[in-house]
Amino acid sequence: MKIRLTEYTEKWREMYEEEVQRLTSIFGEEIISFEHFGSTSIPGMKAKPVIDMMCIVRTIEKIDAYNEKMKSLNYDVAGEWGINGRRLFRKGGEERTHHIHCYQMDNPHINRHLLFRDYLLAHPAEAQEYSNFKQQLADKYDSTSDYSPAKKTFVSELEKRAMHWAENTYKL
């Protein structure tokens, strides 16, 4: 898929909120909460204009029963897609607009994603550095198949700093 890195816009928050309403009508009582995460949740950060949403659910296996309904709403059903215990839905094909990451309430990936988001929100200079790095990669690579692996080490280091920060801030 071609990289589409764009400037932050408040429209991303609105797109998130609209999708929360749509997904609430589908998953109903199975949902515990929704979270907006990823670069589109960080004001001022450049991002691929794909809204990363976390849907925290009671029982992950029950989410599979909604695959046909999600397909009818133009979502791809990607299953775990490399993360054990996740259900991933992608909307928009090549012009993707949303990724829905469903996790059961006790999945450890929930904290990893949310602490990373919270760290960037609390450290705007680090968010800017990450944004600049992503722009450098977007200038260098045309495809997400090259771009995504190229940022892995940088993101991994940021995640470590986020975890250290969280341990000191929240006394984890």
C-alpha cells in the first residue's frame, strides 16, 4: 500500500467518534470501551490518515460472530494478523480509513498501545521527533511494506521509554 502521510487534523477525532457510534450498534454489550490510539490520536503529529481504534471487549472469541456484519460495512476481516488474541478489521481497501483492533479486556497489548499514546501526549518534543522521523521515512519509501519495518527500531525504543515513564508516573 502507498504511504499517505498527512498533517494532523481534528477530523480524525471526529472520524473516531463517528465509528464508535457505528461499532457500538454492532458489538453492543460485548464492548467494555473504545480507545483512539496511534498517530492520529496525537495532536500535531503527522500520520497515515488511518484511524487506529481499540475496542476492548469481554470475550474475544465472540467477536468472530460479527465478521459478516463487519464485511457488510466494508471492513476486511484480518483475524489476529500477527498479534495473538487480537481481532483486526480494516476499512477502506487501498484508501484505508480505519483499523479496529479488538482485544479482550485482559490482553497485555492494551497497555502497550495506550501507554505509548499517553507518553507521546505527555512529551510533545518526543512526538515531534517521531513525526519528523516518519516524514523522513515517507520521503525515502513509497510503500508501507518498506516504511513500516524501517520505523520498527525507533518505535521500539520509544515504547521502552514510554514503559519506563509509566512505571515512574503510575507506579506500575
